[in-house]
Amino acid sequence: MKMNIWIKEAAVALAFSVVFFSGCSNEEDVPAGQYVDVAKNIRFEVIDQEFGEEVETRAMVENQLRSETIDLGDGLEAVVTVEYDRERIEKEKAMTRTVETGRYTVLAYQSGVQVGILEGTVSGVDFTFVPDPGQKMVLDAGGTYNFYCLNDKWTAKNKDVYTYMRTDAETVRVGLLLNQTDLQNAQMKFEMEHVGVRGRIRLESDTELPLISATLSNDYVASPINRVYVSADFNCSKLSFGGYVYGTMSEPCNFPASNMIQTIDGESVYVTIESGFHYFVVATLFTWLRLTFNSGTLGGIDLTGKGLQLFPIVPTTTMAYGNAYLMRVKLRKRSS
């Protein structure tokens, strides 16, 4: 499948953090022909990143990605805005870094060709990848390599391509160390980035908000075709995403009653936010989603059955891997 332009750019330039810590390393060039067993000579440290940690500074400053006004009928309209979930991102950045205990796979590539693989475990106590007994990864110490670390939420399709499902989008991660040259008694640190995407919805209004329930689903009204990605492939050789598979989604959104007022964009509004999150496959378009109200009122007008497609006019905003988004829906009476 043809990749989106942003994926091509991100895969080459921005896709993953490249962090290298050398310890007890030899600063002189290592002649070709000297071999190192990576399983014994390199200590791989593994640590998790949180959603949104790789959002570029410029985008975070701009924050708002897109906003549109949608007619709901009966004199109501919704102003829909998608932005980075900045408050939550900053809160999670301040948390102590951890790693999920479990099974991990470390792959080595040279010039796009896989040259080694290790299976093993990582403990949340010491953050160290421990290869299974008897495993080896013998590499030319004078070479240049890319190392990839995948957690156990991936399924191998072949030696180069791994797949993840939307049901695992909350926890699937990958870490990359690119262009590594010093393999003698080295330490390397994998920053395990989220590959899935996280989102949540906040309702806003100029009147108090009662208890409201809704459903977030694929937009079956705009198109009967199943238009939400339910899985995606990561090609380690090409460093790219692809192989997207379509499917359906339908998830509840419950919004508590609220008389809490916040100042947003210079305006005082009542706000209520769902307690949970929704998780998506990378490159999903916001316009594929539909929010349908199941109960609740606004200013005496029943919201039941009313729904909105996110960004039906300019459906070009895609979800970037590892990001956290806030979908704001401001409900108001349409001005005459």
C-alpha cells in the first residue's frame, strides 16, 4: 500500500529517537574482520517513553491541528477541534520512567539486511535486556548497524516485517538505535516509543453539561466501508509502515455532568472529559471517526441520536505514531 507522505518523512528523519551511551569503549577504529558476540559484549538498557514525548516543539507550540463547525440540527452546532493532549503529555513526562517486564526481540540490520536476532526478557527492576541462554549475535566489530527492539505486542510476518493490532495500540512499542559503530564492551539504550496513537474527547459548552453518553465509531454514515485501520505492519528493512488492514470500531464515551468552568481560548466554558482513552493504529484519519450521542440534553434540546463526523470538509489530518490527541467538541446553539 502506498504510504502517506508524512510516514515517508517521519520514517527517515523523525521517526524514532537515536540515543547511544558508550561505556568502556575503544575510541580507535576497529579493523574489519574482528567479530563480537553482541549477546555477551553489549548491554542493552530498555526504558519506556510515554505518549507524545516525540511531538516536535514547533507543533506543540502551535498545538491546534484543525477546527471545523458542524451543524447538528435543531438549532445546535458543534465546533470540533483536534489538538495535542498537552496537559496529559506534560503530566506523564513528569512521571518516573519505567519499562514493562516481558519478552523482547532485538534485531540487527546492516544496509537494510537483517544480520542478527536475539530473543530475551526485560525486567522492570534493572531495565536490562537479557538474551535467552545459548543465543548469539556475532557481528563484524568494524561495521555499522541499526538495532531494533520490539516488545511482545508484535507478530512476525517474516524476518523483516512485524504486525501490530489496534487492540494492542496502547502498549505496542519499538526502540531504534541507528548507525551504531562501536560494538566492543558497549552499552546501548533503547527508548521504547509508542507505535499506536491515543485520543480522548472533551465536551465544552456555554451552559452546564448534564450526564451525556455517546459512542465513538467508524463513520458508517459518511461511508458504509469499514474505514478504520485495525492493524499495520512495520518493515524493519525499509524502516516504514504499511500493510494496513481495515475494520470496524465502536467504543463508549461517557461524560460526567459538569458545572466546572475553564478559560479556553480566552472564553469561559463548562467542560467535561471522558475518563478513558481510545487507541488507534498509526495513519488513521480523524475523518474516519463519528461521535454519536446516546443520551443527554443541551439547553433543553435532546442530543439523543445526533452525531457528527470529525472533519468532513478537509479530511486530511492523520494520526502520527506515538502521539496523544485531544478531540474537543464545543456544543452550542447556532447563532441566527
